[in-house]
Amino acid sequence: MLQTRIIPSKPALIVQGIKKNLIITDIHIGFENSMTSNEIFIGKNSTINETIQELSEIIDVEKPDSVILLGDIKSSIKNISKSEWYEVPLFFEKIKQKCDVVLIPGNHDADIQKLVPDDITMISSTGMVDENVLFTHGHTMPSENFSHVEKIIMGHIHPVFFQEDSVMNGQRVWISLKIEKKKIFPSTSGELEIIIVPSFNRYFYATHKRTYKKSTSPIIERLEILSAKIVSLDGIILGDESIIKQVL
């Protein structure tokens, strides 16, 4: 059975069985374009270099066999922006020098195959299964073909904790949910765990919920949550299912 471990202070997950995999999601390379349109300027190439450096340092420490990317590597939804033509291939070239790379495309990854080197493993957007775990972006419903899984690891939601009187207000968080499995796979029974991985993009946070645009997921929309755990990047347990509306 695969074992999961959160990397302290990082929005990254280790999933280990026969092989050791590093899981990250929602990098949104090229997101600066939308910020520039709102007259917010971060600096040319600064965030792609930060992303490559941060991920490279994690790989150097953890030494995984592969990195599994759960989608939304790029930011543009329907096309490829000028910056993405350069920055997305740069990202893949740098990371593949360190370990194997597997990409599960997300809803922002239209035409990303044009940017992906030949030696990157690209999976269907429906996701991939390893033993008892389904890895998926989270913008589509899983197939009944995956109904044997006991855990779903997904991104897409960009979970952030909102409580204005808390020092953790606006911070990225991990969410672990226990749900009735039949809500996702009608032909089955029992419980299913869902782990929602926070965005790897450190600029995806907010201090007011009304100003933060989260993504909706057909997986999350049909859940009846039995229990939940909300955990900060530093490993602090912030709450349970009673505060789930503050993060979803």
C-alpha cells in the first residue's frame, strides 16, 4: 500500500511504494500576465526562476524517482501566452534533468503538448492510478473504472484558510477529507479519502475570501463529508469539518 507524507513547510507531497513520487500541483506558469493587466508587476522571469529553484531544492533533498504534476502547469486556459512559450519548456527542461516527470493535464493546460519535451510522460486528464490511489487534477469526475481506489489525490481547488482574526488568515493549506465512496463511485460502498494539495504557486493567497477566486470541482460539489482535517504548510492542524466552509 502506498504511504503519503507531507513535506514540512512545502506545498508538496511524497507518495511512496516501490517507487518514491513527489506530487505538486497548480504552478500556473505565466500567471503574471493577468496581474500585469491589473497594473501589478512582479518582474520578468522572476517567478519561473523561483519555481524551478524551489522544486529543484525539494528534489535534491527528497531524491524522488519521479515528479507527478497534477495539472495547471500553465496559466492561460484557451491558448498559450507569449511568456508560456518560453517558460513552460524551460521548466520541464530543468526539472527533467533531476528526475522523471509525469504530467496529468488540468483545465488550464490546453495545447500544453506543444510545450512538453518528448521525454516527459503525459497522462490523460482523467488521471492515473497507482495501487490504491488515483492521481487527478480535479476538474473532471473520475471514471467508474477507478472505483477500486481508496484515496484520491487532487489539486485544482487552491485551498486557502480564511479567518480574519487568525495569523493563518490567507495562507495555503492542505485538506484531507473522509467521504462516502458511493458519492464518487455509485457502484461501491465504504469510505474514500480525498487529499487536496495546495497550489505550488506562492502568490496564490488572499486575506479576504470575497476577493479570492477558487476553482470549483465536480468531485467536491457532490460530497457528503464525514470528517475533515485542515492543516497549514507548517503542519499546524487548523480545524476539522466544522470549518470546511472557510477553506472550500
